[in-house]
Amino acid sequence: MKRVINSIHLMSIVVVLLLSLPLLVTANDGMWNPHLCEIKVKESGEKTVICIPPVWNGDLVVYAHGYVAPQEELELPTDELMIDDETFVPAILMGMGYAFATTSFSTNGYAVKEGASDINALVEAFTIQIPTNNVFVLGASEGGLIATMLVEKYPETYDGGLALCGPVGGMPYQIQYLADFRVVFDYFFKGVFHFGAIEADEEDVEDWDAVYMPAIEGRILSGLHSTKTKQLFEVVNVPEGPTDGDIVEAAQDILKYNIKGFNDLIEKAGGNPYDNRWRWYRDSDNDWKDDWKMNLHVERVQGDSEAKQYVRDYYKPTGDLKKPLVTLHTEEDPIVPYRHELIYFLRTLAKGNSTNLVSFPASSYGHCNFTPPQVLGSFCTLVWMSPGTLPDVCKAYLESMQ
């Protein structure tokens, strides 16, 4: 009951802040207010935006966006910063007195290395020109991993971080998860793809919407009437959504990364980082004959050592937290599984830094499926753990938690 009361209390705070949105941003179309925000486009095509509210508290919040397919244009993550299609996160933060900055990154696709470098450059450009008290880095999905990496590697720059639905257990684990789904999918649903797990070409990418999306939907739905879809999700340990549409969408989203993003990963990593030669896939039915058959016939892929090292470098978090990190993750996330949180907690525990980590589970299904109170409450917790001045909004919220 107390959690419900707190959520209602914090929602009322969000509503009050939203009343000031016309002064900050046109939330309906996500346009950045030119009186408060400066947008720049670099020669590389990277876009950046810096916003300073009329009453600034001296702190900066910088945001790292999630994965964007390499085929897309470089754009500011305006849509990504909307929650429930109504709440514009930068407006809420500026309403609390924080300056806000973000970047499109200089490249799309697998951009942990480049995104971290671009965020560092953005923070440096801001703090050199304007004296700043504290810098907080926020990120969602791939950006959540970038935020974690920056807090671990640059504690002298960042006073804390908030990682939303991020693969904080590390990209080696996340890549294994996504590619395992592809090879096990091919085992149960033969003929959808005419190429192997690391063999998609440009023509296959172009055929994604018209050919592969409907083909995946048809096979997943037909598999719901047998045991194939259930087996696929259980072998790879993917949460099943509450509706058939959620299950189809999860399969499409995971496979989309393989088709549209894996070649980009191979190019940046200098080879293939996925290796399942010694992986044993196990069905939940515990039928050893079925398990032997699956493991004999599933596609086996050999990875490249240099590429494996690249994804460890960019990035497998170490758990060496000198500054506070707050994570928020949906418990039933089919794209970036919640197990990442457990893996990362154990790493911080091994390093003796678990007191700098606070992890909040969100009881919902979906990737980054959060409410405004959940995000704002997580941010308030981060500021409370840091040396920054606690905004009145956060004081009211934390008092309601007592």
C-alpha cells in the first residue's frame, strides 16, 4: 500500500512539473526550445544539444541514448526521451533546475566506444565554458551501459550515473543472448532465413520489413499452437509477454539486431565476437534425447579472439564503482534480460563496491517500459547518494518513502 501511495505522490509531482512545460519545450512534437537549448551539428554529422534552464542549480545531466540501427540517420534522441508519449524527461530535469545535454553520437549501430567518447567531449565542452558543480550521466539500453562505463572509468568527471534497462552485465553476455536466440530460432523454424547467424548481407537488410518481419510473425504464431515457440523462448530464457503480439514483437526485435546490426558489430570489432562452439542448449522439458538432437543440429559459430576482446573492452563492466550508480530495469525484459542486474551486482560485491549500487526492479513486461514516477524516483535516489543538492521535488518524494 505504501508503494502505491508513494507512486501517486510522485505522479502528482510530475504533473505539477509538467504544468511548466510550455516554458521549456513543446512536448507534443518533442521540439527543443530555442530560447533554452542550443543545437549544433558537427562536420561528422553528429548532433548535440545543450539546454540551460532559467534558474540553474549548477549541475549538469548528460544523456546517452540507446541502440540505433546503423542504417538510420544520426538524430537527437528526442523520441526516446519521451515517457508515455507525454512526459519529456529533459523538461522535468530542467524544471528541477538541471542543465541538460545529449548527443546523437558520431555513429549509429554498436557505439559503446564512440558514444562514450562523444559524451566525454560534450561534457568537456560544457564544463570548460561554464563552471559546473556536479555532472550526472544518464543512459537507456545501450546508453545505460555507456553510463555505467563512464562512471566506472571516469569517477573524477562523473558524480554518479543512472542506467535504465542497460546491459550492465556486459556486452559479451548480451551478444551471446541475442545470437543464441538466432541459432535456436533457426533450429525450431527452419527456412525463414537462407543464411547463417553471421552471414546477412545488404539485400537481407533491405528485405527485413517486407520479407522477414511477416515470415517471423507467421512462424512464431504457428509455433504457439505447438511447442516450438515455447521451447525457443525457454531454451534461450526469454520472458514471454502477456499477449501473442508481445511474443511476436520480442522475436522480431531480437532477430532484427542480428540482421541489421551484426555486420556493423563485426566491422567495428574487427571480427566476429560470437562463439557458441562449446555451448550446451537445454530444453525445459529435460528430455535428453531432444537436447542431444538440438545440440547436434544447431548452427555452431567460431568467434575471433580480437573481436571478443573488443566487446570486453567496450564494454564488460568491472563493478569497480567509486561513485554512485542507480539502475532501473523491467523484470520481464525480453531484449536486455534482467539477469544483467544480478551479474553486475555480483561484480560490485566482489570489488567491495556494492554500497555504491542501488538497483530498482520494475514489475512490468517490455524493454525500458517505465513510468515517469519510476524514472524520477530513480534519479532522486541518485542525487540523494551523491554530493549534489537535493531538489525540493526529491526531498518531498524521499520524505514520503519514510
